[in-house]
Amino acid sequence: MKKEKHVSNSRREFIRTTAIAATGALIIPRHVLGGRGYIAPSDKLMVAGIGVGGKGQSDLEIIHKGGITEIAYLCDVDDRRAAYSRKAFPKAKYYKDYRELLEKEHKYIDGVTVSTPDHNHAMIAMAAMQLGKHVYVQKPLTHDIYEARMLTEAAKRYKVVTQMGNQGASGDGVRRLKDWMDAGLIGKVHTVYCWTDRPVWPQGIGWPEQKAAVPRPLDWDLWLGSAPYTDYIDNLVPFNWRGWWDYGTGAIGDMGAHLIEPPVSVLGLDHPVDVQCSVGTHYIGEFKKGYFPESCPPSSHIIMTFKQTASTQGNLVLHWMDGGIKPMRPQELGANEKFGDNGVLFEGTKGKMMCGIYGQDPQLLPLSRNKEDNTPRTTPLVPGGVDGHYWQWALASRAGFGKIPLASDFSIAGPLTETLLIANLSIRGTNIRTPQKDGKGYNYPGTDIKLLWDKEAMRVTNFDLVNQYIKREYRQGWSLGI
């Protein structure tokens, strides 16, 4: 096998997947495209779903719709969440513990989907890869920066097909943005704004003091997995865990893979070289500021700097805003024209363009430019668009490692996830406090500073206290397996 050559950071020459459409390597089953295609059972990819409620459920449904997979095994720590998928795939064998599933059934599994809370993504994906299984993992790829780096390396080491669940990476919208960028319609980009209305779950609050009885269908110990043990509380599952650092990665962890992915792809951005932030706080009592280090803040504004690329004017500045914070409306946008609750705005030397979540609805500014636009489509599309993101993984898994490029394999998804989690370092740094010398209060040394990031060393160079969040300690009995 030839040694893999170094590939540039221009999103592997803007998403290596585009080569699929150009070469015809990606062939969607005929019945998906409206014909009568048939895949023999012996040729189907045998898939195990781990975390099969909510997003895990829809992942399996779309993957199965591609026509070349058999959903053979289901696994979930909560029988309530698994109920729908168990009905949809009645022949699939069901487990509650992914470790038991992999131990007993690994000989019969080709690929694994992972859609659990963030804190358990890495160890499940790693266990599957070490068994030679192809993996599709929901975003964000991991909870920690260290985990993202390890999964990126493991995918190459174990030669398995990988994909992260940021389906917009395979959508038509981001490719249209690339066409406009390559055609020079907005010149060189100097500033990007990404914003979201998330969180839509509680953040910036204290951990509830009142514990609750664990619902009988839920195995609480398995749900906690790698996280520290704590008593069960109401309303943490199935969704509100996102606001707690032990389990989730906040608003940017949830939505960054959908909103920061377009500028990373279109502009060929690498890791940020520095990051700073300001965060919103909640108040308890009358004029008393709450301190809740276990919880993500209710809102944040994060500013990251990226090194210059061929598409940028000098170093690029990217603003991330969440909790309902939005950038100023572009002057080119009419007073009654929609700006959106989630979106991306590119500001260039010759003009501006924007899109919604997943890169959808790409638009030049002012909007009148879109009626006149006849820019040729030079960036090949992924057949099936966002659904093709799933089918692409299944087809590549059946073909084997290195045969079919993907839109968000771990060589792409890993660095993107690291970028999101580097942003979170700046947030967590604001909650680090040290006692004052007189013992009467605290200092907050991570507030109002710019963190300098060393990609190769995987650490912040000017504020060592925040490096504790790059790699966490797993609970006893749980391991990343390396």
C-alpha cells in the first residue's frame, strides 16, 4: 500500500468527498433513487446501533433507507428510548450494555453507529474501531480534545471507515458557498460570524439538591459511563444533560459542527491559534451573582483567530455567539429580510454571503444578487445531499477503508471537533477561581485573557490551569482502551 501523502488543510481540497460525485464512485441504490434496486442479504452491511433513541433512531432509519444495511443489533441504557427503534427493527437483537454487545456479537457486525450523550462517544467508538468495525458517531465527535485526537489517530491505525454526524457537510449549500468563494464573488474573507439560539435546555444553574428515584427502564450506572458517579436527578435525561460539563459540551458542542463547519470547509481553516470569550451569568437572590462551574453558561461570545489561508485576507477572525446573541444585521440586508436564529455570515473584501444551519439556504448579499447569479457549479455534489451523508458511510464501509472518500471522516471531523472544544476551554477558564491571599474572596485568573493554543503540543501555553480540561479522568471501571 502506498504511503499516504500529506494533504493540505483546505478541507482536503474542500471536502475530499466531492471526488465521489466527480468520479461516479458513489452509487446510491436504485430503489432509493426511485428504481427497483435490490441488494442481496449477503451483501448488506450488518449494523449495530448504540444509543437508539432520538437522534440515534433517525440515524438508523436514514442509514437503513439507503438499502444496503441490515440493522442487526440495538443497544440503549434506557428501554423507553429504545422502544421505537425496537418496533421499527423487530429482528434486531437488543442489549443494554454496549460492552456485552461487542463482546458477544462482534463477529457478526460490520459497522456501529454511536448516538449517546457526548461523554461516552469516544470510548464506545474506540472499542468498536479496535475490533475493526466501521463507525458513524454523532456530533460532537468527542467530549474532550484528547479524545478527538485519539479517535482521529485510531481511525487511520485500525483502517476503518468513519463519519461524524454533521450531515450538512454533505449538503448542497456548503458547496454553493464554495463555488462563490472560488469565483471571487466576495473576495478574500476577513471575518466570519456564527450564531445560534441554543441552548434550549437549562444552563448557568446549580446542580439540583433534590435527588430522585431512578426510573426502572433506565440503567443509571451505564448511562453515567465514564462520568463521575452522582445521584440521579429529574429531567437530566433524555436531553438536559447537554448543559452540564460532565456530560455535554454546551451550545457550541451541539451546534458548532453544523455552523462552524461551513467556514472551516469553504476557507480551509486549521485549528485556531488563539481564543477568548465573554459569557452570560445567572443571578440568584437580589443582585447576587451565581457561581455554577459544573454548568455551561446561558450565553457566550467566543472569538477565535485562524491562520491565513488562500481564501482569507490575513488571519481570519471567527465570532461564535449563542444563547440568542446575534451579530449586527449586515447593512446589505433589508430591514424586513430574514436574518435567522441560526446562521453564518462571511464578510469579504468584495462582498458578503450567508447561510443557515447545515449550510442550507446559501445567499449572496444584498439578496438581489442571487437573482442575477449564474456562477457555474464547479464543486461536485454528494448524491443524496444530507441523507447521502449516511449512505456514503454505509457504501464506503462496504467498499473498505480508503476506497471511497467521505465528507466528515475522522481526519476531518477530529480537527473540527478539537476546534469546538478549544473554544470551550475559554469558557471553562472563566470559571477557574483561586483564593485571594487574605482568604476573603477569590480571583478569576482566566477572565478577560486570550488563550494561546499550541496544536502540536495540544495545550494552552499561557494559562496552564485550563489544560486540566483537555483530558479528563474516567470513572473507575471505564476506559478509552489505549
